[in-house]
Amino acid sequence: MSLMESYRFINSEEYRKATAEHKRDMMWQAIVATPYNLLPPNTFNAPILFSYIKTMWKPWLKATFSDHNTTLVNDVRPPRTKSFSAYGVVGKVKFVVEESHGFTGFFETGGIGITRLTIVMDTRWYMPGMSIKFFVDHKPNESLMLGPSLDPQNPNRDYFAYAHTNRMPVPRRLPFGPVWGSGMADMWMGPISHPLENELDNLAITNQKGEEITPYKAPYQIFLEATPEAHIHSDSEEDFRMELGRIQTGTVILKVMIKPTKDTPRVYMGYIQTESELITSQFADRVFAQRHRTLVHKRRP
């Protein structure tokens, strides 16, 4: 399957109207059908530079956040080089809730998804970032975007050394510290989305069955904390994609903790478990898309 064929396969009425299980099966089919013949190095290159330049053009940048872009399905975009997370691994996961704490939607029922684990920019900086796409019956899927920080964690090369969260601290060091310190981030991204904070209401207002929940209740903050099985040696020189690829199917990799409100302590909610190996894929790196949150999130019909 070529990348354009995989794009059309997902960008279809069949996929859009399918159950959550069937949509994930179709997505996984496209992922495994587009392997790399030779794994590209996770380093800065000319295509990534060009993609950076394109993000200066607001219409291109807004396509990442739009609820109504030019495709039938917001889970894919035509093949392109991603600007800040060009290469990574992808795998099937499930979110199991053991303590809902009165929260609704996916925070009450859990759900199935596909996660993508990447390094922001390249491994010289070593800034992990991850996302989970949660699948919904017959309706648009929902995304969760997380990271520990936009400050590099070098020399620590343990991908899960720090908890991934939806609310990251303001970066202080290169490469992104000066962008925030100068106010450039607010001018560039401010009108579209807050880059460091992702609200969780989209996961509280619906669930895998596509039920609309009113009233809904979402936690203020989520933390995904690695289990011992997910950690990488902090001084590893191996490609993080190879390291993560050794995690076995059925492994509980992340403990889900939440802060119900800004001023309350973390409490345990559940866990994330793999339902496949974590693999590399051209489709995942170039076609797969996560719909970032806009500042004012409006539910799509």
C-alpha cells in the first residue's frame, strides 16, 4: 500500500461511519502496510527545515487544529513531513479506568486507542512527546496530546523519565525558552491554540460508544507515569524507536494519575496497556494526524 493509497483508505466514508473497533483495525492495517525499507535517522534535515518554514504560514498551521479541514476524516492528512515530531513509533493501546472519581466520558469508561511516541525536533535535544487517539463509534475520534516539558532532558535518554502531562511548564532553555521569553509563542500560536495546555473536556463529553454526556466533568490535569517495564536506560545511546520497540504486547506501560482541580493532589485513575508492539511506519510518520485542540473547542456534528 502506498502512502496515498493508505491516506485514501482512511479518508473514506467507510472509515468515518465505522465502529471504534473497526476504525482502529483499519488504521492499524494502514500502519503495518507501510513499513520503512530503511529507518530514517531522527535528525534535522532539509524536509524538516521546509516544514518549519511552512508553519510560519498561518493557513498551513491552522490545518493541524481545524475541525473542518479539507478531508472527510481528521485522523489523516495528505503525506507530508511533520514539523516537530517527524519520526516515532506507534502502537495499539487501551485505557483502563479503575477509579473514575466522578469524572465522565472516557474518564469513566476507558477506551481503545493508538498511541504515537516521538521526539520533538531531534534527539540532540531529547524532548519526548506523545499522543493517544481514542476511537469513537460512528463519530469523529478524540485526541490526547502530552509531554513532560519543552525543555530538553539531556543527558537523560530515558524516554519516560518524567511524567507526560496535558499541562506543561513554560520552557526556560534552548530551543524553545527564548520563544516563550520573547513573547513570540503567544503571537505565533496564541490566536489558534495554547501550545503548553490542552484541556480534557473533549474526553469527558463523550465515550467510545459516541454517547453525548451532559453534564460532563473533566479533570484539570492528567499525568502518565511510566511503569518499570517502560523505562529505558538513562545513558542509552540506542535509537529510542528500537528501545521502545522491545516493549511486549500486553505490557502495562503507564499509570494514569489525575489532578481533579488545580489545587488538589494527584490521585490514581487507571493505566495504559499495549495491545500491540510499538512499531515504525511511514503512514504513522507522514499521514497519521492528531487533531490538536483549538482555544475554544467546539463539538463537531
